[in-house]
Amino acid sequence: MDYTLTVAVSIAAGTAALTSAFPALSPATVPICLAVLAVITLLNLRGLGYAARAFLLPTMVFIVRLLAILAIGLLHPLALHAAPLSRSLLPARRIPGKPEARPTAVVVPVTGVSRLAQYGISVALSISEDVEAVTVVRSGAAEESERVRELQRQWTRWNPGVPLRVLRTEYASVARPIVGFVDRLRRHCNEPVIVLIPVALPDRLRYRFLHNHVDLVLTRELRYRPDVVVARVPVPVHVHGRAAPLRTPVSRSRAQAKASRGRYQPGGCARPWDGETLG
């Protein structure tokens, strides 16, 4: 009885911690508990040695992380960095200047003409008039050249009012060419850059793990650029049945957009570009 209660409480607590860290797993709380229970049962049936070896690594990781938390808790009260940082961010007896609106460039990664591209560009145009869409293709592949020509025809027919930059790469990495394009913008234009990534959000949990998660890769690569903001735009998608209707942001006139962003002239920065432009 004691062992049964211990296992039940441990599984429930561990699953609660997992769903707290990843809220998307909340609908699958009961299946996760049953799966963990099945694994523990299988290990116990194989013998005590199998169960001990299986839980040795998680136990060691837990102990090391607990010791790290204790070390950080003991060193944090010293706060050797707090005083200089506080003086830098909060100057004594000095009021910071008023916030100023600055022209902002928005980069929207797309894979083609789709609902994701439509929603992402709509949100980007609600933020700034300086919007560019980018797509990544493999260089040297015949099928990719045909894909670019077909994309050009679709983009011209769609005509979203935003140019599409074609980034060519010799590798399978999608994030690296986009990071390079953003770095070129930062070097040539003195304005913040927002990378707005439309992300499909399927209604079925199991389909969410099948996406490439390029938003996470771009966030990791660009997080140390002080003038770059990476934002995700989730787009709900119904896998079965009809697609969920998109609530496209209400378009505004150019005068209203300028007034809402402050009194400044849009940046006339010449875009550094030596590749293809569609649209």
C-alpha cells in the first residue's frame, strides 16, 4: 500500500510539474500519467536492477541541479553586480528622457503564399510600413529553381504590397540565412528590427511536435542582438474539417499608422541586397 501511494503521488507530482512547464501538454495529463505508470510497471517486472539503472541518471541530474540551486542561493545575497547595474539603469536624481518612436523594420519569414504568410504580413503591416518577407531556398537544385519561379508567379498574382526576398543557401539550415539577412539590416540601417514569425498552432496536440520550430532556433540565434526583437504570431489551425477563420488585423491608413507611432519620417535606408526580389 505504501509503495502504491508513493508511486501514485510521485507520478501525479511529476506530471503536474511537466504540464506546468509546458502548458500545451495539459490536455494530455491523464495519458502522460498512464504512460509513466506503464513504464514503471514494465521496469519492475523486469527486475530491480533494470529499475535502478533506468532511474540512476534522472536522480543524478536532480541532485546536481538541486546543488546548483543551493549554490546560487548562497551566492546571490552577495549581489556583487547589483550596485553597478542599478547605477547604470537608475541614475541618482535624474529622470530619464521621454520615449521616442523610431522607424522599425519588420522581417517576416514565409515559405510561400499561405494563410500563415497572410496573417503574419497583416500583423507586420499593423506595426510598421517597412515590411519585408523572406524565404529560404537551396541553391544549385533544379527543383528549387522551379519552386522560385512558381513562387514568383504566386506572389505577383497575390500582390500583398510587400517585397519577398529570396535567400539562397548551400545547406539545409533555414535559420542561418535569415540571421545573416537580419545582420546585414543591422549593419546598414540604424533602426530596430522585428523578426515576426507566423507559427501554425494545430488543434491536435500530437501535430504540434511535427513542425520544424524555426521560431525557437531564430530566437536562440538572435537573442543577444540588442536591437532585434523576435516575436511569434500563433495561427490556430484545425487539422480535421474546415480551417479556422483568421481574424486579420484591421488595416489602417498610412496617416493613422504614422500618428500612432509618433512624429518621425520613415527611414530612407537603402536596403543591402544582392539577391532576388519578388514582388
